[in-house]
Amino acid sequence: MSIKVPTMAEMMAEGKTPEVLFWVGCAGSYDDRAKKITRAFVKLLQKADVSFAVLGTEESCSGDPAKRAGNEFLFQMQAMTNIEIMNAYEVKKIVTACPHCFNTLKNEYPGLGGNYQVMHHTEFLKSLLDEGRLTIEGGKFVGTKITFHDPCYLGRANNIYEAPRDLIKKLEVELVEMKRCKSNALCCGAGGAQMFKDAEKGDKEIFVERTDDALETNPDIIATGCPFCNTMLTDGIKNVEKESEIKVLDIAEILASADEL
Amino acid sequence: MHFLSNILFALLLIVGVGYFIMNVKKLIRNIKLGRDIDRSDQPSARWKNMVNIALGQSKMVRRPVAGILHIIVYAGFIIINIEVLEIIIDGLFGTHRVFSFAGGLYDFLIGSFEILAFLVLISVIIFWIRRMIIRIPRFWSKEMTSWPKNDALNILYFEMVLMSLFLIMNAADYNLQQLGVGHYIKAGSFPISQYIAPWLPQNADTLMWIERGAWWLHIIGIFIFLNYLYYSKHLHILLAFPNTYYANLEPKGKINNLQSVTDEVQLMLDPNADPYAAPPEPEGDEMPEKFGASDVTDLTWIQLMNAYTCTECGRCTSVCPANQTGKLLSPRAIMMKTRDRIEEVGRNIDKNGEFKEDDKSLFATITNEEIWACTSCNACVEECPVNIDPLSIIVDLRRYLVMEQSSAPQELNMMFTNIENNGAPWQYNQLDRLNWKDE
């Protein structure tokens, strides 16, 4: 089913400026699992009547994995190209569902001439909630047990711990914390460009270790706010063959599906 | 003859403090081998960090048991040093308990010192038990053998001996005061050592030997400890303060943008730049700037100070996801190897007057396997009780491997190629970026 998603180019052609640019990111654009998160978030934006646009084919990798892998050249090439495009559209505010893009756009683009107000989608949804533009009801999730995995690039990297939890609490669910949570949270294993390579030799996969943390809370749902964490924890759940009992879902997916969007 | 001990003491003081100052100068010189970085902004936020984290030990209590014991030892260490001031004056001028004119206040102070010394002794014994009997894993990692292991134990033994000497000295003094011997005027209160006193001989001569012996050993011990610092992981008692003051105030996720790269990328993207222009002649014999770090001189002075500040507690390594899952990487080992290399470069300079190429670098001890195992999750940075940043060194080493050596793991090279060609780390066509809306 096709959904209507305006691009910045289309908006500009109509002489309109959106309230916010939705930065989809590579995972959100291409990864089959992450695309569902993207679509869920768009449905929430539409429900809240947010005027938004995407860059579409003009969007390119933020450069985060290149930078973390030490390829500063490639990172800055990507960043400057993206900044040129976004500055041409006079972008002021960006929202993204990927904490890696979020961190790079927010912290590393300003030094290269890209100054925007950048929000993670959980922060943005929280602000919509606070402004009364979005209502959240638990729907089919009421009473379920949800644990939230803090993405490193949202939590420790940018000290955002409460926005995702505030959203989850609104669903009238039982939010259970893992023994390692918030600033003590364990990485899923995908950051720092690990997503794109096999792990070094060790005695365990990091995503298995983190999935064990989540399983200890005996949850119905493991909530995440990052497409990479989502992939890793989904693999972890498959690894213990629990995919029929425990779902790994992005907060945007939970909210959209609670509302049967 | 009468002044012999005063002269001896003055000599000891001069040598002890002089050697310490010499080493501090060397320490500062070595730290300044690092590249310049400006951290003079936001002084109020920096003072606040220093007061909270170094003085207030706020990050130590993330682990309550070790944190509280550490605060006791630390408070004891600082407060008991008021007593050292008295010892120095007594030693120089041949007085005895020169501050005792303060009467009730003096009694209170000596009493407090005793209680603190006792608590320090107990805490240090518990530290030893945690290390040697309970064998907490972070004290037994592979980098904690030989010198690092002995260094940690030496410090504990030192503290035990110093605190015991202090209490024995007071116990002997207490007995002498009771006996009304010579200049042992009644001064101070002895809530702990009065219980040691009955175990000592009651003969005035022997007691004076014990009292003087403990006094001398105590102060000699303090001077040795002071000069041990430079060679030890224990430098953190001094460097924790500048280290927290100058620590990064930006969000932890932010990695610096290399200006040298920015200059080149801007030139490449500038439509007005002449593609055939020769690169500007380097001025003088200036070397083109290296991308990333292969040696300590490529790191910033903050990173070098970090290495000297590290007390090898291993909290970073114990929370590192790579280390916990059996990978080679240990953030603590990165800091220790960095410090070892600074010391090596420092000794090279001491010997040759200036640094003489030794064909070594950080890569002599830090392996690529360690560097590539990092997930950049910032757990180590978050955990460090004195705000050391091992991740920044790992990133600078990666930059060198990628931009100077082109030696990234093959899969990462493929990821780079994909980003260059398709604008995504995977092999998808950029024109398909919006396909998700129709699926």
C-alpha cells in the first residue's frame, strides 16, 4: 500500500516549506525491517497533522559509519554534500528515527556549516504529545510487559533517556528495566561501524549478551529506538527461538500499531 | 650534635620535595608532547566538573562499595596531611607537637586523624581482600600482571604501613605522656592508639625509641610515597583534578571533525577550484599533517594527560561490550599502552636531548584487532571516575589505519565503497531511496 510522502523538491515547487524534514537514513530507506519503522513513523506524523517532507533520492548517507570507522574524508564528503542540499532547502528542523544519523547531524554537522535543530523521533513524538497534537492510547498493548533497550547514540552519546520511556508509559503498559539500563546500558554490538563487519574473535556475540539482559526481564516486547539495535536484538531473539513469543519493535511501530494505523 | 636530626630532616625534605618537583617537570614536558587543543572555554562548567567529580568523587559511587571505601581513604589522605605539616615543622625546628597550643581543637584534630587513619587502614585491608582474596575480575585481566599488579599492591601496603606507623607513634606518645617523660607534654586525644598503648613496653627509653622510630619512618615513608607517584598508576591523586577540569564538555557522541580533512574536502567540492593547480608549497620543512594518530605525539595533550591519570581501576574494561564478550580490546589497556609509549618517548628525549627516531609507535603494542573491536558505545567514557576518554584514542588510531595505511578490514572497505558510489553503506541504488513509501 502506497503512502503519500512529499519530498522537499515537491514542496519547494509548490512554494511550501514543511515544519520539519524527516531524515530517513539508509537503514530506514533500504533495510526491510527498518522500512516498517519508517512507515510507522510517517503514519504518526500524518495522524498528528505534521507538515513534513523527505529528501528522497537527494538524501545520502550521513557519513556516520565512515566517520566511526576512521574514514574522516568520506564522512566530510558526505556531510558537506548533504549540508549543501539541506541549506539550499533552508532546512531548519530535522527529525530522524536513527540515533546514528541523529547524533551526526546534531553534533558533527554544525562544525561543517550545517546548523539545524535535530530531534530523535522519540523526542519529536514526545513534543507532539506535550503539545496535544498526538494522543497515545495503549490499545492492544495495555497491560503488556515492555522493556526498553537504550541505543548508545541516543543515551550515553546524547543523554536522552526519558523521551522514549515517557512514550512507552503512556501506553498503560508495564515498563520493566533491564539490570543494565540508561547510562549503564549495554551496547547491542552494532555501533562504531560494527554493523558492517563480523565481530572480532571472542567467546560470545555482543547481541546475544544484550538479548540475555532483555530476556531476564521476561518481556512481551523489547522496544528500541534504533534500526541497528532492532536488527541485533531481533537476531538475538531468533537465536534463542523466541520470535513467536517476544517481539522486537521500534517505539514508533508500537505507537502506530496501538492506534491501528 | 643537638641539631643533627634537624639538619638530617631538612636534607630529607629538600631531597624528597626536590626530586618530586623534578619528576613533575618531566611529567609536564611529556604531556606537552601532545598536540595542542583548546579547552579554555566554559570555565564555570569546568570548575563544577572538577569539584563534583574529582573533589566530590561523584562518579566513584556508581559502584557503592568501592566508592565509599575510596572516599574514606581519600578523605583520610587529605585530612591526615594536616598532621604532616606539623611533622615538618617539628622536624625542622626540633619542637614536639608544635600545634598543641590549640588545646581543645588540637585534641579534636588528633582524635579525628586517628579515627580516619584507622578507617583508612580498614578500607585498605578491604581493598586488598577484594583484590587478592575475592579476586574481582577487573583486577585480574591479562594486562594486570607484573608491574601493574605489583604497583597496585605496593600502594596498598604503603598505606597500611603509613597508617600503622602513625597509630604506633601516637600510642608510644600516649604512654610517654602518661609517664610524664621530658617534653612529652599532655596533648592530643588518642581514641584509637590508647588501645594499642598497653601492648607497647612501658619503659620510657624503649618508648622513646619506638616513638622516634615511628615518627621518622612515617615521614620517610611519606617522602618515598610522594616520589613513587610519578612511576605509579597512583598519579591520579594529583592528575584527577586537571583531568576532570579539562575533560570534554561536548555530548559524548560527538567526534571532532579533522580540520586538515575539511580543508581538502572543501577544495575538492569547490567548483571554482582549479583541478590542475599544484598543491601549495609547504612552508619551510613543515611536514604535511598526518591524518589520525600512530604515535603519542599525534595525540592531544589531553589524551596524554588521560593516560597519566589512569589508575588502572578497570571499570572501563569491565563495562566494555567487546571485552565482556571475550574480544581482545580493553580500554584500560589502551590507556596503559599509551602511557608506556609516552614514557618510552620521554626516556628517549632524556637520553638524546631530543626525540631520536626509534621505529616504534603505538602500534608496537596496540593491535589492529583491539582497535577494530570497539563499538564506540561510550560505556568506558561514561564509566571512568575521572573522565578519561579511551574512545577518542581508538578513533584516532582508526583514522591513521584508514587514511594513512588503507588497512581497514575488508568489509569496512566495501562499506566505504558503497557510500562513495551509492550514498549508502549497502549496495543499493540511490534512486531507490524512496521505494519504501510504495511497498
